[in-house]
Amino acid sequence: MFVVDTNVLIYGANRDAPDHTRCRELLESFRAMTTPWYVTWGIVYEFLRVVTHPRVLSRPFTPEQAWLFINALFSSPRLGILVETDRHQHVATEVFAEVPGITGNLVFDAHTAILMRENGIRAIYTRDTDFNRFSFLDTIDPVTDNRRTSKSSIRGKPRR
């Protein structure tokens, strides 16, 4: 079980991205998997924000094109959406105490990491090295296949 971060979705969707082919191939393989994989609503909305933004992409997607891509992902029978549980506040308190300096843009990544911890998921496919700050996560760079393994146990159980 793992989470796929926004940047992997963006590169997989954007044909102009230098890492498009690799990320697109990975997403296609994930869609065909028989084991669960996950995103969060935050990741979905961040994807929509970035790919439709004319200052980010030289050829931004229309909202309809962006949503079509997301719907294609959702057609994967094993894709799940991580959501907050009744333990969210407790887990967030733990993570903010364990990881110094969660401010600014790192808050968004912290939310993803907190959702992963409370749902018992350790691995995330991402090009964002900020996730390495969360010692309870295993990060996998989908382009270089570099992996950083967590140093601590994770509490929680997967939810679907």
C-alpha cells in the first residue's frame, strides 16, 4: 500500500513534463494493480489547481480535461482516498511534536503525512524531498527509484 503524490500525477498527465513517460507508465501500472493504493482529496485538488493554472503550465488543462484525468484514476478499482479518522487530531499533535519546523508549504505535506500515519500507510511515491522530513515515511522517487526507508514504526490500520 502506498500514496501517490501530486507531482507524480502532474508529470503523468502533462506530456510536456520531462518525467512524463516514467510517471505515466507508473500510473498505468498502479491502475492495473490488485492491491490498494491511495491519494488524498488534498492531492486531487492540488493537481487540479496546478494543471489548470496558466502561470504554471505553458499549456494548462481545461477544468474538464483535468477532471477527466482524475476520473480515469478513480476508475481504478483499488484506488482509495485517505480521509481523516476520529484519531486525526491526536496523530496531528504527535507529528507536529515529532517534526520540527512544520510551517508554510510544509503544512500541506504534513497533512498528507498525518493522513498516511493515521491510516497505517508508510510509502509515498513522490519527487518532493520534503517528505523525507517525516521519519515514519518511506519515500520513493518514481523517476530515479531512490528510496528512503523510515526509521520508526507507524501506528494505525489501513482504511478503504
